[in-house]
Amino acid sequence: MPRGLMIAAPRSGSGKTTVTLGLLRAFRRRGVAAIGLKSGPDYIDPAFHAAASGREGVNLDSWAMPPELLGALAADATAGRGLALCEASMGLFDGVPAPPGRSGASADVAAALGLPVLLVVDVSGQAQSAAAVVKGCAAYDVRLRIAGVVINRVGSERHRRLVTEAVEALGIPVAGALPRDDTVALPERHLGLVQAGETEALEARLDAMADFVEGRLDCQRILALVGEMNLPSQSARSAALRPPGQRIALPRDEAFSFIYPHLVRGWRAAGADIVAFSPLADQPPPSDCDACWLPGGYPELHAGKLAGARRFMQGLRRFAETKPVHGECGGYMALGASLVDASGAAHEMAGLLGVATSFAKRRMTLGYREARLAADGVLGPAGTVLRGHEFHYATIADKGSDEPFAFVTDAYGGPSQAAGSRRALVTGSFFHAIAEA
């Protein structure tokens, strides 16, 4: 049975990613078959986990995924691996109003899978008070066990000693201390980290993280903290979304890469073939495919190049005459009439939907969404309920006259609203689907 550990923190920005990536690469160098898991809907971190460990992981989301699906995905991802490190999202207990175990909080995932927690605590600006934070986390949720602590952004040896003694007086071991060091941080842009495939000298950066972590944390002690995972022996529910076709054209380049690994894995397990192509290389969707899925990404950073990619645009339009095309977020923007980039320049897009989007006036839209499909399509028949996530800075300058793709509600009981666009065989929205409800 695989063993695992959740790497979490009381709040965002505490150093979870540095610790997770450093440990994944350090264990890999030691010959430990480790794999990275990601709690929550972040679609960038899993690619870094894969680069650090050499093994593709999976997202696990307690709000968007039914419990049986979450367990099945975890079991599938960890099969044959000796160790799973699950990186939490935000603060350990941060989620949305929901029934027990379904809030989207990383604590729910840890409880469901029986993962002990390694808590990363940013101790800048405090000393013994950090122990009170640790004690609060240990007592807050009786389902969890805080197995150990990593103290981060330590200012001096005296600072380290004060914090360590206070935390260990609680009976919780400190597995090491990290100083403040911005040189090991990964570059960021408006949706979080720069994508793994774009990060300059990624291998060297990951090795530097491993050196940084391995030299200051007791990796053997951390290995001793892991626990046997609570995984199902089998599950009737292992597919999150039905395949949109038998042969699926799926872009993979710097403009379009935000697709959850569990979706692609599930489509393949259901017998579908995935055929990659690159819009930025001016490649059209292959004509022998029977569906095209345009995922999210950064089309706003490449709008001029996409607008000038005639073979791609003409091929996409021809494809859509007889076969379904669906776009999520960035893919939705590319399917629209136009896209205004951050400089205010307008670029003609595919025109398969009437929506016009703009990045000139950024406004962050973020949160869980439940979508009920407005009509039959590649994601299911009308009325199918999907759960997913929305995260973008683009705004809609003109929604056009198309019919809606779905009727969407948030996780806080807000009113249902028409969202996205639908025209003939083409659909799209800012919604990233994670699983059928």
C-alpha cells in the first residue's frame, strides 16, 4: 500500500511549493519512487511535480470530485509508487461552505486519504508564537494528525532555536528550518507560477531546490512521518468526464496547456486517443480527429502570433463545420471574435463564437463553479451537472449573441447565471471542468 504525507501550511505563501518540489527531487535522487499530488484545482503545480519526481501526478479536489472518484484517482496515480507527497492549496483548512468532507479544503483530502500532515510555518516576525499557530492547527480538526513541522524564513540560529523548542514542547517534531532565500523561488506571472515548460533552466532550479531543502531538513525523519494511505481497492467511478470524442485533437504549447492530468488519463482509459498539435506552430487540428478540445493557457501573451497563424485558424474553422470544438478559458478566448491584449491592441481570433475578450483592463475572477449544460454537447446531454473552477483576469468586452453554454452557480449559493457561448458545434466558457457531479 502506498504511503503518503500532505505538505500544508496555515496560509498561502508559506513555502509549501518549495518544500514539496525540493523533497520530490531529493527523494528521486535517493532512489525513492515518489509522486506529487495536488490538492485543489491548480493546473500549474502538477507539471512542476512531474518534472521534479519524473512521474505525472494528479489533482484531488474534495469539492469538485465525488469521494469515490477522488479515492480512485489517488489509487490509480499512486499504484506502484512507494511515496506520495500531496501539496495543499491555500491554508490547510480553507474551503467553501459545503457538507462535511466536501469543502475543497486540503484538510478534507488529507482526512479522506489518511495522510499525516507536514506543516510548513512561515515564522518571520514571530518566535514562540509560532507554536501557538501549530497547536491551533493540531487541535482544529480531529480528523487530522500534524506529524511534523518545517519552520521557514528563519532569521538566525537563535530564532531557529526559540521556535523549535516551543513547537517541540507540544510533542510535535520539527523536521528542519529553512532561511529566507529568494534565489530558489520559481518565476511567477498573473495566474501563478510560470508554466514548467517555459521555466528557464528548470532542471537546474529543481536541483537547487533539492540542495536547499536536503541540506536543511532531515529527509530521513520526514520519511519516518509518512503514513499508509487509505485507498479503495477498486471503484466503479474512475472517469471524471466522458471523452469528447474517440480521437481528440488537443493543443499542447505555451498558449494552450492548462488541462488537468486526470482528464487526459481518464479519456485514454476510456479508449480515446489524444492527438497533440500546436497552434503556435501554425498547426491545424488533425482532420482525422472527431473532436477538438482547446484548453486554457496564455493566449493573451501570444495573441498576435495566434492571429497570424493562418493554417491553424483556417483549419480550426474547417474542423468546426462538421465536428465539435470546445474551448475552456484561454481556448474560449481563441474561439471568439477578438482578443485585446494587455497593451490594448486588438487581435482577430477564430470567430467561431461571438464573444470578444479583453486583457487591457484586468479583473480577477476566481472560484468554484457548478455548471448545468444548456444543451446536448461533447460534455454530455442537456442538464448534465459539472463541477469545476474559474480563474482568469480577462474580461468580456462583448458577449455576442450566441446561446449560453451552461447555467452556472458559485459555491456560496449565488443565483444561477447564463455563462459561456454555444453556436452550432462550437462551445466554450471560462469554466474549467474537473468532474461530473
